[in-house]
Amino acid sequence: MELENNTYEIYYDKDADFLEVSFGEPTGEGTTEEVEPGVFITRDIKKRMITDVGILAFKTRVSMLARILKKFNMSLPMKID
């Protein structure tokens, strides 16, 4: 996924063990779907572009982030392990 301005935001809630990665500038309305158990993607309603990826129980599924990003042809400019 080519982002016009390559803006990324990573949020991790330690108590809930939830990681959320946002791509690009915040958009208007979005719709979220669970694509796998505990894995959520949010798409901009108008553009249908993925704006966020969220993973529950992240500590036990770190490698899942790379797999999910690859599945949707997306990447981060860093490695998370």
C-alpha cells in the first residue's frame, strides 16, 4: 500500500494487550470487520482503503501482524518483534 504521506501511528494498550496500527491521516467514517478471530481491519467508507489494523492478545501473536499486513499488501517501515 502506497501512502501519500507515509503517516503511521502505533497504539498499544498494555492492560488489554491490544495493538492498533493506523495508516495515513485520520479519515471520515470507517467500517470495521473482524477478518480473523481477534484481528480487525477498518476501511474508509468512501475510498475503501484500509486505515487501521487491530490485534487482540498481541503479545502471543506478534508474528501475526506481518502476516496480516502482507495479506492486505501493506507494510511498516520497521520490524516489530
